[in-house]
Amino acid sequence: MAAGLIVLVVIALIVAFAIVTYNGLVSLRVQCDNAWSDIDVQLKRRYDLIPNLVETVKGYAGHEKTTLEGVVQARNQAMSAQGPAAKAGAETALTAALRQVFALAEAYPQLRAVESFNQLQQTLNQIEDTIQNARRYYNAVVRDFNTKIAQFPSNVIAGMFNFKTREFFELGAPAEREVPKVQFGAQ
């Protein structure tokens, strides 16, 4: 009778462990989905501002057609990219294109004086900060999820229920990882 009770307790503990582990994996998967959704929302806000920025710049630097077309093309590619890796690559290209537009403001002082351009630039900078925070949170949740999937004994439960590791949202271009160079020279 005592041996049967011990076996029952051991089985109950194994089942309880499996349930707790499974629920933990589900919770982390939902957090990953939620964090990705947060990134998506911020990227949509960014995409929605870009046409206004392009139109504002067109009014003052319309002959910079290739730069503006590059921004629109990069935006369209970023909007259609699927998954963290593809999205990160497209976002890197879009960020580079936007940098070119903001560099135009240096060449066109009258553009820098336009309040709507300055507001759009400020709003985009705020959104960039929010996106950076959302990416950081997403990558932290993905790290936790992937770690739990890889660790024993939770990897047994993860394998039984087909949990798959997630991709990190990483910088795509080596130039993004470089430290900016500051030079002071004679002008």
C-alpha cells in the first residue's frame, strides 16, 4: 500500500512539473507574440509618418527625386517584410534612407526652418526611441523563451509540444554596429 502511494505521489509530481513547464512555455510564447506586436505597432506609426516627411521635403528639395524615391521604396519593402530577420534588414535600409533625407536638411536651410519638417523629424526620433525599447524587450523575451526551450528538463516538454525557438530582432548592417566617428578639423 505504501509503495503504491509513493508511486502515485511521484506520478502526480511529474504531471504537475509537466503542467507548470508547459504553462511557462506558453506564457513566454505569448509574451514573444505581444512584444512583436508592440514592435509592429511602432513600425506602423513610423511608416505612416514617412509619406508626410517625403511630401514636406518635396516642397523644398523636389529635385532630390532619387533620394525621396529611395525612401518610399525602402518604406514599401519594410512594410512587406515578414519575420524578425527580414524585418530587421528592411528596417536597416529604411533607416539609412531616412538619414539621407535628414541630411538634405543640412543642404537646404529653408527646409530646416519649416516647422512641419521639424515636428515630423522630432516625432520620428521619438518613435525610433520607442522602437529601440520595444526591440530590446522583444529580444529579452525571446532570449528567455529560447533558453527555456533549450534547458533540460523543459526541453523535453518543449519537444513534445513542438515549441520552436524564435528569431532575435538584430541589426542587419555592419555599419549599424559601428561607433560614429567624430572629427574636429579646420573649417
